Amino acid sequence: MSIVLLRFALIYILILLFTTSSVRAFQWAGIDNSSALQQPQLLLPTCSVSTTTNSVSGNSQQQRKPRIAVFSHNEANAASYFHHPEQGALDAATIVDVQIEWNRHLVTTGLKMSDDIKAAVDQKVDGIILSIPDNTVFEAAQYALERHVPMIVFNVGQDYASQLGLTRVLQDDKKGGELLGQELQQRGYANPLIVQFAQSNDTACQDRIEGLQSVMTDTHHTPVMLHDNNSTLSPSAEIIRIYQEGDYDSIVSLSGANAVDIVTDSVLTMLDDEKDAHIGVGFFDLGGNNMTSLFQKHRDVFAISHLPYYEIALPVFYLYLKILTGKDVYVNKTISTGPTLVTNTTLTQILENEQTTMIPLNDQTGYVGAATGDTYNSAVMRGAFDLAHKLNWTLLNGFDHSTANEPDGQARSQISSYVKQDVSGIILESSDESIERYSNKSQVALVQIGSFFEEVKSNAPNVAIDLDDLAQSLAETLIQDDIKAPVCFAEKTGPDVSSLCRQFYDAYKKLSTLSLAISPTTEQQQQQHELATNPASSEGGNSSLVPQAHHVIHYINISTGDATDKQFQNIMTFLETIHYEPDAFVTFSDHIFDIINSRILKGYLKKDTVVYTSSDLFDQVQAFVSGRIRRFWYLNLFALGFLSLLNILLINTITYQPWMHTQLATPMVDNICPLGTFYSQISPDYFCLDNNQRTRLAIQCSPCPENTYTDRYNKRSCSACDYGTYAPPGSSSCTHCDQGNTNSHCQAFEADQNENQRRIFIAIIVPITVILFLALCAFIVWRSRKYLLRRQRLRDETWLLSFDELMNEKIKQLSPTNEEDTNTLASDDDDGYLDNDDTSKDNDGYGNGIVTKSDDDEGSDPDDTKDNISGTRHNNEKQDQQPQRHSLQHQLLIPTNHSGDSPLSKSKCASVMIDVPEPQSAHIKSNKKLGSQKYFTSLPSTESTDLIYTKCYRHNLPVFVKQIGSKRVRIDEIVRTEAALMKETRHQNLVEFVGLILEPHRTFIVEEYCAKGSLTDVLADPDIDLTWIFRFSLINDLIQGMAFIHRSKFTTHGCLTSSACFISSKWELKISDYGLHKLRRSQVDSVLLPSVRNNYLEATEQKDDIINNLDRINIVQFNRTLLWLAPESVFRTPSGIYLTNPSKLADVYRQVKNIMIKKRNFYELTF
């Protein structure tokens, strides 16, 4: 039996030992609370990826320390404080591992301060802490805010900060003035002397004066301004003088440690003179060298403290949280650091707080116990762990869920357990207000967190979120999103119930009622009518205008574990039975959100289910990015844990914390990553530790790299810019590349464009160049060939003809086989000329040795001329009814021999009209003026013969040969040029030039043969019926021919007569006797023109016209030629020589009229 008992005892001991070791092994998890020291719980995993990208909206994963720039305006006085304010910022920066860049500015250097702020913004500083003393600095703060730089205001600038919506850490100066005024009144003082340091901030001093005057209504004195001249003796004496001369009973120093020293010295001097003097002394700000002595020596001394050390230290912590989480800890709130009234009684405690730093920075022995529940426990504990990790403190977390429904036992056992472990403080999640009294008994610093993060009404420091603001924002958002049937799920743990859903419903109901009253929809108006007619219709379903509370508010007990899902299903079944179909779910419980999220993923709820929740958990962020959450709010739970541990730190250094009950903001999160950024996940948790042991967000928003962009929020990757566009880092769109852009993408694009342009240039220009080159070559070849052909064509042999050759070819054409031509042959002598002494040859038409009378012979009978012409015409009327000259063209050339002086050789139109003496030959009638219409004929000589006109053949084609003079012509460039121009001239209304015959004593022009004769012959032939259409055709031909001449290098004709117009076999009018100006002129006697120029030019009225156009001036040879010339173009020299100046206007004269009335000669036209 004893053996059996012994065995049972051994087994019991072994079980007891095993149980004890197991409990000790799991102490860190909170399974047993009775151990001496729990093991720390590692709450932050290591980041899987280390990134060095720049910060975007605060989500920075920089390897470097965050940079915070501090801009203070009153550093001239700060050195005299008990604690240098800069030291508070440096201590806080050392704790949270950030870099502080301090900038000191005097009050009067606002412009310099503004420039420094803008420069810091441009240098990409991570955050700014500043005071705002004036409008200049206010504008600089706006500049920084527009560029999304986190900012917090401290010390001065409450109104400015409120306008910008910035958090400010400072005291309320007006309340400080009221507090000081109340203390003065209580001690019987009513007329203070107000002293202000000249460089103090006017705004802060004015607020303090207003506070004083609001309490002491009789105080309206202007403050005495003191100047800093590095000596306090003279200002002190001045204060004493003013105080003694005035009706004052107290002295108040408005601002600055220097002013405190001056006032202190003044009062001590007066007390030395009169120990029992009744003087009240008040100070704003603690500092100076003798203020403590004054407090000890005089009873009625008091001051207002705004804790300057903490006033600058707290913004560093808040800005660190903003930079880390990207969310504001407080939104447009004043974090009060005062006013705190300092009296003789509280001076020691206040000075102790002022002169103590926050912690010894090398202390690594701190232990803090944390007892938080499951509701967002991880998010709260991560914030506490982050600060504990920076302080080298050990964070112990223990919470027994089995006793969660017994708060008193759970909380007290937890506190007792941590007290036994000798912790420096305890963070306790509990809404029990009596816990604070229990912790005071344990003499352990306690920071209390409400079970649902609500404010706890106790004296213990309490960090809470602003549930009223959250409920209001939530209700406004649902109204804006037109949610008609929301359902709000709240937690309850034992007797504790979250009040958020009730607060939300009250705000939602109020806003819905107000919205219906202002602008009801048609459906809502119908529902209002149903409610008015049938009140019972509001008992269920969606018939009521505003959902009832039992439709919206629902609670789920999260302490029952797996039963939470069943509770949710029961609530949904209940809503279905009452015909309430939710269109949105609202919950700020991580457990309930997991249920909703899981049901959406499994398909139990619609994919488009609208969910409103928080953003403090990693799963919630992922759901928002995936589109399963419409809107969510950041509860600042990380900051809640961080600041809770900070309060434990500060409790050990300062007993009074004016800011301890300020509630955290719950800003709505519009997006995780803004436009121009992409997110990456560096940890499966919400926060993690990087390689430098700095806390980072697991979801990092990084700027899009260069030449990439995101035009939507919360993108996992950036899109590359299209070809030809670029984007700087962090862009939400791409911009077309400009010329000369230094962007690498644009440079590559520009290079490609240049290359493409080069290829296009090559593809287009090279073929064009080749074509142009080939065209140029072809043109050169063509021009060369044309030149060669022209040279060949214009060689002397091409236009220089032989009279004998033409006559021989004519003889061949007039062979005996042609009976009609043979009958016209005459008996020839050795020279082959026909002698006719009685008449001269007429050469108005075509003729071969035809004898003519002088046209201007006064004794000639016109009828004889007519008979002579008509007789010749009738002899040839069978030959195509040609006029007399045409019939004579077929005769052989018959020369005429004359004795004595011969008349002028027959030219068509002479340039000069000359009075020639009557010839002495007895067998020639007197001819006062002789000659034909031909231009530029030579003057007669004793051996000259009549001019020759004949029809010949060249290459079997008929040509007309006419003599223009008897002068010898030397073939030079002038002749060749004129011959070339004539040879190249082609027009259907011009007689074609064939060539020249240049003999020693005769010059001939060879031209196209016109079968119908001259216009004179056609007009004179009565058998030719010229209808008006035919006349108009002739006129049109004349106009076209003259127009061509006027456009050509000839420019003018010079002597256009009907004898110079010929009719072709097609009855086309062609103009002759154009061109060859210098050749024709060379046939004039070489003595005549110089004689006219030398002897008669001076007396000529048209001297200037002749000089200017001397090369164009022609001499008129015959009187009848004058009838064809325009009167304004003819002028006469004193010697009786007529000169004509050819012009385009004078070219056509009488011709159209001649054709219109069909007159043959000038006598019929004139007389």
C-alpha cells in the first residue's frame, strides 16, 4: 500500500513540475501572470525588402534619418530660460532617431525666416516645425503646405495655424492673461504696470493683454517697451521711475526671459528700499537669473508657465508619427502646454519639471507592462513597441481572454503581476474608471486605454480617439454616398459595449432628417405621404424614411470565439425577416471585418457589397486596394500605443501634463497611394523593422520612376510613357517631349526622330536629288544638244544663203514641162535680165522685176496705176485668182538698166524721208520722193539698180527673196545675233525667217512665201468677199502677231503697214518686216545718220527723246509712209528730215480701220 502511495506521490510531483515548467515556458504569451518576469514579445517583423525610395505622403522607407527643420522666431530670449527650448527638440529627436535642423530668427526678421522655410521645402525636408509670428511667415507656411510637407506649429501662431488647418502645440495666451489677472484680483491688485520686451511677438503679447483686460476691466494702460542694450541697469531704473510716478500697484512682465530679469531687478530694488512694500508681480514665462530669489523674498509673486521644453519636444514626436504613418495624429487642434499658474507653493514642483530632461538616454533597464485585448491589439502594441524599441525598454504584453468578462479581476491581477515584475509603468486597456484608484495604491505609472479606445473619465493619463468626430464623419460620408439602409456592427466584451454605432446612428439620423427637410426626393415624398396617411406603415421594412435603431445597430460578442460568425448570420437572417435589405456595412472591429471580408471572398455576400471600416490593419488595406472597401478611416492606433508609452515616459519627468486628454484624430483615407506613385509590400504585417532598426510601413508608396506614371490611385505598378513622351519622377501623366529636353527618354526620342527624319530625308531627298541630278544632266544634255543644234542650225551656212543657188533651184522648178511658166519666160541676154525703160517696178506686192511708178509722183495718174495693176491681174486670173503681184511671182528675175542717176533702191519702208533732187535721166519721170515701203534701204548710187523681189525655192519649198539694200554687210556677232533671234522666232502669225543673202553690193532677206499675197492685194481684189467674220479673223491674227512681237525681244515692229502683212494659203494673216533692226539700219547711207545727229539734233524740239532713244530712232524715207505712222511718234528736223520713235502704242495705226472698211490704199482712206 505504501508503495502505491509513494508511486502516486511521485507522479503528482512530476505533474506539478511539468506544469510549472510549462507555465514558465509560456509566460511571454500571457498564459500565466504569476511569474517573476515575463519575456518580451517581438511585435514588429523584419522588412523583407529594404528600399531607398523617397517618401510619398509620409510612407517613406528611407535608409537615411528623416530630416525635420525647426524655425523659431524668438531665440534671442530663449537662452535665459531654465531649459533651453532647443534642447527639448534635440532630446526628442534623439529618442525617435530623426535629424533636427534648427533655424534661429529674431522677431523682426520675418522675411529671412520666410525665405529659409521655402528653401527647406525646396530641399525636400521631411517635416517642418515652426512658429508663425506674422503674415510673411504665414505665406511661407502656405507654400510648404501646397507642396504636402508635414508641419506643426509651436509657441506662436494659433490663429494662423487654425486658418491653415495645422496642429499647434502652445499655450492659450489669452487664457494665460485671464489666469494671471484673476490671481492679481484675488490678491487685491487692480492697476498693473505692463512691461513688454521690444523684440517680443506682438500677437502673443496682445492676446495676453486682452486676457488681463477681460478680467481687470480698469486696466487699459499701454505697455512699456524695453530695448535690449545688453544692460539691465537703465531699463530697471526706468521701470522704477514709471512705477513710482504712476498710480500703479503691480508690475506684469509680458514676455521673454530678459524682461523677467529686468522686472525682477526692479522689484528687488524697490523691496530693498521698502521691505514691506505692497507690490504684486506677475510673469509670463519662467526664466531669468533672480526670479527664484524674488519668489523666496516676496509673497505676491506668481507666473504663467507654458513648459517651453515640452512645447518643442512634443511636435517632434507628433511629426515623427506623421512622417512614419502618413496620417495626422491631430487635425487642426491645439495641444495645450499651458497656461500653468506658478505660485510660491508650486514653484518647486514646476522648476523641477522645467529642469528635468525626459529620460537618461542611456537607460536600458526600463520595463513596461501592457495589457490590451484583441480588438486592434496588434496595431496598438506596434506603436508602443516602436517607442519602447527606441528607448531600449522592454515591453511586456499579457492578457488573459478567459477572464476578459471579469474586468475587475482581470485588470487587478494584471496590475499586480506587473507590479511584482517592477515595471516602470503599465498600459492597460480597460474602461473601468476605478482602476486608476487601484493603480495609485500600487504606485505604478498607469496609462489607461478604453476598451474601445474611447475616453475614460479618470485622472489617469488616457489616450483616446475622437469617437464623436469619427461618427460624424462616418454619417456625413454615408449621406454623401446616398446610403439609405446602413447596418453598423459593434463589439461587446462582457459588460463593455462599443458606443460607436450608437453615436453613428444618432449623427446619421440627424443628417438624414435634415436632408429630407431641405430637399426630399420623389420617393421620399411618397414615403412621407404614406407615413402621414398610415402611421402603422413605419413598423417594418424600408417603409420609414430613416432606418430605425434596431435596423442599424447590432452587437456581436467577440469573446465567444467561433460563435461570432454564427451571430453575424443570425443578424442577417433577422434583417431578412423584417425586409430590411442593407446597402452598406459599417464596422470598426477587426473580428467582424474578417467575417464580412471572408463572406465576400467566398461569395456569400455580393462582390459589390459596400463596406466602411478602419485602415489600421494590413488585411483592411489589402481589401481597400482590391476594391472590397469603399471608404475607410485611420484610427491612429499605432499613434495611440506610441503616445501611451510616451505618457509613461513623461509621467516620470513631469507630474502635470496639460495635453494628456487630447483625443486623437480619425482622418478618412481617400487612398493608400496618390497619383504618380505605386505601392510595394515589404512585409506581411502592417509595420516592420528595416535594416537600421527603424519602423516602416509594410505597404510603401514610392514615386514612379522617371518616364513612368500612374493616373489612378493605389496602383501596384507604374505604366511606361508612350513613345515620344516623358515624365519626371512621381508623375500622374506624361508630357510630349519638347525640342532640347534633357530627359533621357526625350533625348532618345529626339535621336530616333532625327534618325527617322534623316531616313525620310534620305528616302525623299536622295531620289529627288538623283532625279534632279538626272534632270539636270538631261537638261544639260538637252541644252547642249539644243545649243549644238542651234549652233549647227545657226551656223553661217544655215542662214547665209546664195542667190545663185536659189535661182538655180527656181529654174529647175520652172522647167519646160510647166507650160504655163514657160510662156512667161522671156528672151534673155547674157545676164538674164529683162530691159524696161519706161516704167519703174512696183514692189508693193510680190513681183519679179516688175516696173512700178513712184507712189508720190505729183503728175502721176492714179487711174494709170490701177489699169496697170488690173491688166496684170487679168492676165493671171486663172491662177487661183491671185492679185497682180502674185501672178508676177512666177516670172523670172528681170533686171532693169537705167542711165544716169537711178532712184532710191526699192525698200519696203524706209527709216528716213529725204528730199532727193529730180533725176536728170530723160527717160525717167520726175520723182520727188521715190522708193517703196521697205525699211532701212540704202541711198541710191550711180551704179545701183532697182531692188529685186522674187519667188524662189529652197529644198523644194517656195520662199520669198527681197532685197533690202545695196550696202556691203560684214558678218559679225551683231549680224549673227540678229539672224539667230530671227531664226528662233516661231509664231503662226509671223512670216518665218529663212535666211540672208549677203553679196558685196546687195543684201537680201529670204522668208516664208505667202501664196495669197499682201493684205494690200487682198483688200484691193474686188473678187474677194471679206465677210465680217473673215475680217474679224484677220484682225485677230494681226492682234496675236503684234502681241507676240511686243512680248518678245523685238518689243516693237516700227513700221506696220498693210504691205507688211501677208496672207497665207490658209488665209491666215502673217506679219513681216520685223526684227533685223541693225541689219536694216546698216543699209542706210553711212553719211546720213551722223549728219542728222551732228547737224540737226540741236535744233530739234524733241532733243531729249532723241538722245534717250537714239538707237531706236528711224528715218522716214517716203511721204506715204507717214500715213501709216502715229502722229505722236513722228517729229521733223529743221532740215526736213522726219524721224520716228517706234513704240508699242504707235505700232498699230489705221490697220484695223483699213481692214474694217476694206480700203486698198491711203488715198481712199484719206481723201
